Amino acid sequence: MGRRKSGKPSRAARVLKLLLALWAAGAVCGFMQLMGEQGPDWDDPEALALAAEAAVDGTMQPALTALLLVCALWAAGLAFIHSRPKRRIRRLSQGTRAITPDEFFRLRNGGGTRGRSEVLARDFPGIYILENEDRKMCYVGQATQVMGRVNQHLTGKGNGDVYADYVQGDRFRIRMIALAGSGYRDLDAMERDAIACYHAYDEGYNRTRGNRPA
């Protein structure tokens, strides 16, 4: 797994720097405007110091208010950006029907040996969400053949904790989302966003947050 290089600042950091630069420019302009309105004698140090003090007093409150507004706008923008992947995953999930393991096996078997072969031939790359309804826990994974991988989890060849709870009788729901038409370019990004969306690492079965970009 690769780590993100730290030499280049993130987009959020660059936006914050830009907002702070604009705020500083506005504060300086306000200070200079107040100084000009007072018309001090620029050759008189004492008068200049008094004018500067008055200008600072007049600029301080608006500058602090503007700074708070800048920080609030940046935080709101950051929260919006971070929530976009989760909203996308939720939208994709809502577009797929959740099925039980029994329904999954019927779908996979296709009504017989021939039907099963036809179903497996239409297997697809994507992600899957295994949701334990009793424990309120999820497992998110990716595969180039989603149906085959889900079958492994339900037959003891995947995540051991998921299988243990399944054979114990916990109720599961399964969602399978194809990469094609999802708007994602690769499975790693799609899986990471789904793990975050379903809290599968913090509160679920996943032991990692997904594959990180190189």
C-alpha cells in the first residue's frame, strides 16, 4: 500500500491559504482606508501613532468577524467535499435491491446447472456490502467477479467473522454494485468510499479502510 506524498499541499490547504490571503488583504485595505480618512500628519510620529491605533481599533472587530466567516466557509466547504463520496455510495446503494443469502443462492444457481453457468458468465466487477441486520455491522469488499466472491463469504472461504455470524443464524442483507455505470474509475476508490460510508472499518467487519492509492 502506498502512502500519499506529503510534499504537495492538499486542495483543502490551498483553498484555506487563498481565503486567508484574501482576508489579510481586506484587513490591510480597511486599515489603510481608516488611516486615510483620519488624515494624520505623516511627518508627526505621535499623530501617526494615534491615527494608527484608532485605525487598528476600527479594523479589529470587522476583521475578526470576517476571519470567523472565512473559517466557517472553509469548514462548510470541507465537510461538503468529504460528504460527496458517501452521498454517491448511498445513491448507488439505493439503486440496487438488497437480497437475503437465500435469494442470493437462488440467483446464483439460476435454477439449475445450466442456469448457474449462465449467471456466472454474467458475473461483473464491482463492490458488495454484506450487512448484518442483527449486529448492525457491515463488511464491504471488491471483486472482479462479485457474485463469486460473495458466495465465498457465505461458504466459509472469505471473512471468518462474517461467516461465523452467518452460520450462527444472524440475518444478513447483500447489496452488489457494479463498477460499470457507477461513475468510479477503479474498484479501490469505490471500495474505500463504501467502507467509509457504511462505517465498515470503525464499526464493522473490515480490518482496513481499503487499498490506498499508490
